[in-house]
Amino acid sequence: MLEAEINAEQGACIGSIEKSSGLYLSKTSLNLSGSGDYLAAIGTINGTDSDLFLKNSRINIALRSDDSTCIGALRGRTDLGIDHSSATLENAGNKALIFGGYKQITSIEMDKADIRIDVHNDLNRDTYAEDEDFTIKGGRVRCMINGKEFKRKVDFE
């Protein structure tokens, strides 16, 4: 198991502050936490792209940061795949997100994943990804936004 904690004005537990990030994580267990002004647990803050594929893994992320994302590019494009994995993702802050950043160029595909989301923010959302760019095949997702459950469509075909 890899554990990392970051407490800084700006930072990334895994990834980059200024450059793009690309990661393939397989058979991995991660426990990431942090607090600060600008954070990305896995991904990038100022990079243009974040590509991540998570397979057969378990991640736990807990952030407390006004401008932050658990997974993705805070100010760029995010492409995320989660396959046969589980994740508990928590974030709290004025503009705190779970997936991707502040632009609608976020693509998320989950296949047989078990995902638990809990976000508290002023945005009243966990991601800016469009509905057609957020697909869930099998598995289960429980999403809490500001203490209220938000239902996402899960395809079982």
C-alpha cells in the first residue's frame, strides 16, 4: 500500500503541479490525503492533460481544499478509466471536485467499479463532465453532494 499526505499551498500527491500527467495503475492500493489551497490527489493542477487508468486497484482519497480535484486536471482535460476497482473519494472546499477540473473536457468511464463519492462545495456538483461523457457499466456508484444523494445511471448490459 502506498500512503501519501500533502499539506501545502499547492501540490499533487501523485502527478504534477505544472505539467500534464499520465498514469496506469494496476493491482495497487493507495491512501492519499491532503489540505491546502490548490490540490490534485492524482493528476495535475496547471497541466493541460491528465490521463489515468485504474485497474484491479483500491484507492482512498480525502482532501480539504477550496480549489481541488481528487482525480484529474484541475485546469485542463481529464480522461479517466476505472476498471474492476474500488474507490472512496472525499473532498471539501468552495470549488472542490471529485473528477476533472473546471472545464467540461472531462471523460470518465467506469467498468465494474465500486465507487463512493462524498463532496461538499459551493458548486453543487462532483464534476463538470457532461452526462454523455460519464459512463458506468456494471458495478455501483454512491454519490453524495452536499449531504444529498445524487443518482448516476448505471448500465448493466
